[in-house]
Amino acid sequence: MAIRHIDLDLVRALLLFKLAAARSLAFDPVTGIPGKDRKALEESQARRRAALLATLQSGPLFLAEQRRLALAWRDTLGRALADAHRKLAQVRDG
């Protein structure tokens, strides 16, 4: 209510929805998670774990390629800078 331009009817409706949704979702620790939902959750976690593992395993190869690119650019830019210094020295002397 401290935020201006907020529709109070919308806030009330959202709070009522939250209460109704919370009442319908009761977790029973004895029953636990239903088998189908547990299996779906485990599969989802396995996919995430596999994706993270693949990302981590590809890290060294990615870093090696980035190092190679950085060294190539450093060499290219170093030569361009040396050429620019030579031309500047010629202009100053000439």
C-alpha cells in the first residue's frame, strides 16, 4: 500500500489467490512426492546436471581457444602499432 499507483483491488485479489493456492497445496511428509512427479523431478535434475557437466568439461578447450585468439590479436595489433610508430618517426624526421 506504500507503493503509489498500485491497484488495491488487484493486490487483494492476488493475496486471496495466494491463500487459496496455498491451502490446496498441502505436503504430507509420510506420503512424500508422488512417484510420477518424483521421476520427472529427478529427470529434470539429471538433464541440468548433464548440461552443467558438459559446460564445465568444455571449459579448458574454450579457454585454450580464447587464449589462442588473444595471442593472435596481440600479435596483429603489435605489428600494427610498430608500423604506426615507424611511420610517425618517419614523419617527424622527414
